[in-house]
Amino acid sequence: MAVHAHPDDESSKGAATTARYAAEGHEVLVVTLTGGERGDILNPAMNIPGILDRISEVRREEMAEAAKALGVQQTWLGFVDSGLPEGDPMPPLPEGCFALMPLDEATEALVRVVREFKPHVITTYDEMGGYPHPDHIMCHKVSVEAYEAAGDPERFPDAGEPWTPLKLYYNHGFSLARLEIFSDEYERIGEPFPMQDWMDRMRKYAAERGDIMSRVTTQVECAKYFPQRDEALRAHATQIDPNGAFFAIPTELQQRLWPTEEFELAQTRVSTAIPEIDLFAGIDDQEADEDTNR
């Protein structure tokens, strides 16, 4: 189960991994916590009359296409996008938005889905939300609470029969080390690096907080599924510019130089050896649901 804040997050964070596991016969469910209603139109080609007026419907359509590209199941939790506040001082978050929901109320909604789907593995964001969007930070809080609560019969007794997930991971998709590998290759072939500005920002972030690779415990080989990841990204046409940074590095070069996606094992109820190459490492066959892992 991959828990994400908005439609499009599932396609930019761990997407090739979910596509790989789905293709290998695992049941994979993307849980989208909000509808992305307050997202801006980030692709200039989609900034046309009528799109913003029906943005909720458009983003649902985009999500359906992305899920189809990845080969995964998808469900909505139904909360309202909080938007990304800007300004100094920051404006208050809008009333009724996801980031202002009582934690127990939001957690119960996710626990209900966990108990119905019965995942062995849950992925989500770290305590910074991957980046400090209020919905991403709330997604982290709710996911951690749901992981801890889903198997406890005393918590949310009306949310279904208890189910205990076995592992909780944080996605770590944007690392300085990865960009430096690509930059070195561009220097070797004598071409300007198309993501230099992004790498400069990542260097500043790493200087303040350290490179995220220091937290990575698990690298999943999934290069074969990068094209599906890219197809899913393009499905979110209002959010993803096909001429933007996500597509600046040719897929073939990414597959050759950095063929993995990265995760941090945040909690586990099974024994496993670090580093890992599989999110299901340590989960015995008899713990799987019939003949499948989730």
C-alpha cells in the first residue's frame, strides 16, 4: 500500500517500484488522501479555459490514467487539499482542509482501508513530508498512526477487523548523490547538465540536513519500469510539464546509471538485514495472504 497526499505524488515517488511489484503479481494499492483540488496548473500547455474550473474532475481523470499506466489499484480517502501556503507571514490554512483534520479522524479513515486491503508493506513520506507541504507532513503523521493502530482491536473498533502491517517505509526519491552521478556523466560526454539548478538546490539542502542517501536502507531495482513511471507522470498533465525537469535526463541513461528507487525502513515487525533490495525482505511466505504479498 502506497499512501500519498495528492494525485501525481504516486507517480513521482516510488512509482517504478509499485509498477514492478504489480507486474510481478503482487497486489498494490495507491491510497490518495486528498483530491488535489487546490493544486496549481503547472504545465503551461494545460493552462487553458475550462481546466481550472473543473480541476477536481480533471485530476481524478488524470489519476485513473496514471494508475492504469502503473498497473495498480487506487482509492481516494476523500480529504480536501490544503494548498501550499506562500507569503511572509504565511497565511492560515483553509478551514476544513486535510492538514487541519483531527489526527484520529484522518487516521481512522486510513485504518479502515488498511484493514480492508490487508497490506504487509506500507510506504509513505518521512517526517518532513519529503518536502514541507502541509498535506505531506499530515500524510506522514496519519500513515505512521495507521501503521501502529490497524492491528490494535481497541483502536477504531468500528473500522473493520484488525490487521497488522509488517513493514513501514519512507520514500526517498530525490538525492544529491543521484544527481551527481548524472552530472558526472554529462561532464564526461562534454554536454551541459540540464538539471544544474536543481542540483545546486539539492547541494544547499544537503549542506543543511545531509544527503538523504544517509537514511536509505533499501534500494529496489526497477529500471525496467521507468517507462511506466514516465507514462504515469505524463498522465498528470495539469501538474507535470513534459518539457520539465522530470524528463530532463533520458530514460536510458537513468536506467544505466541509477536503476533503483530508494526507501527508508522506518518500522518493521519482522527481522531483516540492512541494506535491503526488496520491500518484502524478511516477510515469510506463510505470512503472506494466500499466494500473494501486498
